[in-house]
Amino acid sequence: MRAKYFLFLLGWLFLAPLAANAQTFDGARAYRTTNQAIPNNTATAVGWTAESYDTTLVYHSLVSNITRMTVSATGYYRLTANVYFEANGTGIRGIQIRRNGTDIVGYCTWEPESATDIQIQQCQAEWFEGSPTSYYEVFVYQNSGV
């Protein structure tokens, strides 16, 4: 089974206002340019191979730890992952958003609706991050047997 396309957004960090009621955006958008094989019954971290933007150039690296988004400051964050799974009518699919490789901060599962249609799902997590060195990853899962 392959997850066909990915979209991984980390953003909406609202820092202390610069002026009354002002907010600033800080974030990154990474995605895959190719399919990634997802082994049966194994949660697999997604490797992000391209970026649309990285406002601070520290959230994501295309060279090392390409599965990670690292927060750059204390603040509020929202991470959204859109996953497209290859058509298959059996098993379940899942998305996990993990902090520092282990803590699950977002989790979504579903059963395929059709054996012939691509499966598209979105999973989100929102949190306050007090440690500006934490990193976040998106793990995907399938147990269709292939």
C-alpha cells in the first residue's frame, strides 16, 4: 500500500502582539513529491521531500531529519496533515501526529469507503508548546495486507 500524496502544515504560531490585537504568522508547509510505500501493520513516519515555505528556515530541513518539523519558539501551534491513500477496500488507515517521536498529540483512523477510490483524510492537532526544541512528525498506518 502506498500513501500517494502528503501535505504537512505546521503553523499559526501566534507570538506576543506587536501592537494591540496584532498577530504574526510563523510556520512551514512541507509535502512529498513522490509516493511513499507504507508497510502493512507498521506506523511509518512520512519523509517530506519539498517545501512551499518555511518562514524561519528552522522548522523543516530537506537534508536531515526530513520527517520532522521542529518548533522555533514557545507559543500556540496547529499542525494539519492531509494524506491520500491508494485505493483498497480492506483494513483500516490511520494518521498519528507525534511529539518527539512518542507522544501522540493527534490521531485519526478510518475504514476505506471504496475499493476503487483514493482515500483522502485530514488530521489536525493544536497545542501550546513550552519547549522550543520539540519536534513533530506525521506517522501513517494501514493494514490492508499489501
